[in-house]
Amino acid sequence: MSDWDLMMPGMGLTAIGLAGVFLSYLGIANTFLTGMQALSGLTMFIGLVFLSAGILSGGVSTSNRAKATTLVIFGISGSVGAFALSQNTTVTSLPRFVGVLLIIIIPTVVIAFTAMRMSQYLKPISVIFLLAMGVGIVSYSALGFVGPGAQFSLQPVTVQNETATNVVPASNVPIVSVQILVNASIKGNPNYQPDIVTAEKGNIIQWTNNDNSPHTVTSASDAGATFDSSLITKGGGKYQLDTSKLNGTEYDYMCTIHPFMTGKIMITAPQKPIIANVTISTGASKQSPDQKYFDPAQLSAKVGTTVVWTNKDSASHTVTSGTPSAGPSGTFDSGLIKAGNTFQYKFSSAGTTEYFCTIHPWMMGKVTVG
């Protein structure tokens, strides 16, 4: 007969430990990077010891039927597990998860068997396994900080604010937008728009989370080693990725909270820059009905055009976005451009931008980007 006084706490501890191990496997709690997997695994290990001792309290059945049943169960479990390992290409922590389970199962079976058949050796064998686990955990953690290929960081953990970014782009760097769609956390729904985002090397890719659930943008092939947003908060949280730091041309990414959410980044070579020239005319510092101030005063350009202002006047000027009546808009401001010098600004989005000289406010111009 089974012993329920042992089985009940065994089942509870096993369930708690198993939940922690699965969180580690899914990457939700990042437990493999913080050491929490040790506590989860130890809890599961202790629970399985109690559970096994309770189940085996009446002895182990040695009938041929029991042996055949055991072989069938292990055969099915092993086949399914091997198939999952061969098919899984996105969750790279799966082999580690299987290793953790083996580390837990093997000592559990040995200790449970010893408790029932060779109880006189239970204490030394248990102590040996526990010491071995302790040495393994300490060694793994220590080498994780100081060993070759160390995967742990001694830097303090920072809390992501509403906008999760890893780059502060310059004002003239093009931003390619990707939307995380509403209800993307429900399997089968569309998740990223677009699913495949194409950007020139050097552009900024920005994800905006419109869903009511947090998500991540994590490189799939290396579990976030290339880029990882951490949690992007729901309802408008953002993450920006600087493609100038990427050396490849294709990157698959996923959400570690919802692994069925996948997307792809395609990096293309930067195109030849488009240049448009505007001249600050000679004599522009003197207000006159016939005087040209900016030549041309109204410029039409394509998205991605870099406008270069050249000061051919003898006086200093500025090129400042805004109007004399409303003041500077903050989009760009050249500061003082001395005689013979230039100022340039890249227009990365469509729209109309007015500008003027803050020293000589009658000098006004306009750039229309379409």
C-alpha cells in the first residue's frame, strides 16, 4: 500500500519545483540567468524523493507485467522527448531543461530505491548526492561569473521603464516601425506588423507594443545574445534596435513569454545618400524685397534626403526649424553658421518643415518631404 502521509507533501513540493523549472525553460522568469533554477530543481528533487518513497512504501512490483508497463512508458516518453528535441529550433534552452530533469531524476531514483531495498545505505548515498549537487551548483555559478565564456553579469539589474530601448538614436537616423498587434498574446492571432521587417544597416527598428500583455523581442538563434528587449510594457511600450551593430543580414526573433510569436529582420546595404543643396545667398542679412535669402526658399525632396545649407553670405546665420512667430520647433537647429560653412540635416519622414534664421527672422524657407 502507498503511504499518503509521504505522497501528499511529495506531490506538493514536486508541483512547485516543476512549475519553477518550466518557468526557467520558457524564459519567462529568466531563472537560468539568476540562479533560481537551483532552488526550483532542489524543491522538485525533494518532492520526488517524498513522492517516490510514498508510492514505493509497499514495495516494488517485480512482475513481468509491471516491467513491460514501465518499458512502454519510458519508450513513449523517450520517443516524444527525442522528437521534440529534434524539431525545436527556437527555444535553445530546451537541452539545458532536459539536462536539469536528468540531474533531478537520477538521484531521485537512486535514493528512492536505496530507501526501500538498502535502507542502511540511505544516509551516506543521500549525503553524497546532495554534496555533489551543491558542488555542481557552486562551481557552475562561480565559473558563470569568472570563467571562460562567463554568462552571468556582476552589474546591477536595472528596471525597464515604459519605453525599453537599447539605443538613443540621433535625430536624423531613420526609424523603421514595427507594431506588436492587439491580442498578439493569443495563439493563432497576427502578432507583428510587418512580420518581416526590412531595414538598411544603420537604421533604427522600433517595436511598439499595442497589446494588453507585455512582450519581448529576443533573437531566437542564440536566446537573446544578439539582442533582447527584456519586457516591453503593454499599452504603448517601445523598444529600439540599432542595426548598425548587427553584422548579419537575417535575424529571426521571438517573444520569450509567447514563443509562438515570431518575426524576421532583413538587413540591407545602405543606399547612396540623396543630397539636396540650399544656398544662403550673398546679402541675405539685409532685408530687401528683391533679395533672395534661401535659394531655393521652398524645396521638395524624397524621404531620406539630406539637405545641405551653405552660407555664401559674409554674415553668420542659423537654420532653425519653426517660424519667427511661433519660435523654434525643436526639430533641428544649426547654431551659428559662419561665412563659408555648411549645415546639413537628413529628413527621415514625410511632411513639411518650415525654418528660419533666428538672427535675421525675415529669412524663411520650407522643405516638403514626400
